[in-house]
Amino acid sequence: MIKKAKYAILLLLLTVLFTSCTESAGADAETPPSQDETNQEAPEIIDSEDELSEEEKARIELEKKIAEREELEKQRKEDLKEFYVPLLPLREEREKKTIEVKALYVTGHTAGNELNKEN
């Protein structure tokens, strides 16, 4: 039993050692070459263009999600008919309502717990 545990720990340590060595070996190759002072103004312009494209990407992604959701709702309306319940709109949360409980039916391990109004 002890021999198996030692073998498992040794195997785990070796895998961690090999994976950590492979990640650090590629880190040196990814460093960009140094740039002259004349080329330092160009990245600022590129950064502002990237921000606009990211905003556009986010807007396009949101439109895709909305279109997929509308398609899903249409499909569910056809499949479920009178049992269909519409989904909440994206990024919208309803206010949670608290109701005083008059009776409570519990099963399993929750039956032994106390019921407090504070919770």
C-alpha cells in the first residue's frame, strides 16, 4: 500500500515538473522585439481602433444572442403551445419577493433542520 502511494506521488510530481518546464521554455520565444521611439506613437492609434472593434464585436455578439433567443422562443411556442412560458429578457432581473410561509412540506435530510423566519 505504501509502495503504491509513493509511486502515485512520484508520478504526480514528475508530471508537474515536466508541465512547468514546458511552459517556461516557450515564454522566452514569445517576447516581442524592442521598438524604436518613432514607432511608439503607432500602437496608441491601433489601441483605439481595437477598442472600437471590441465594442462592435460585443454589439454583434449581443444581437446574435438575441436572435438565437427569439428563435428558441418561437420553437418552444410551437412545441409547447398552451404550456409555453416566455423567457426573461437578457440582462434583466426581477425583484425577489418574500412570502410568509404557513405550511411547509419537506423530505429527506432537510426535515430535521429548524425553520427560521430570518432565513
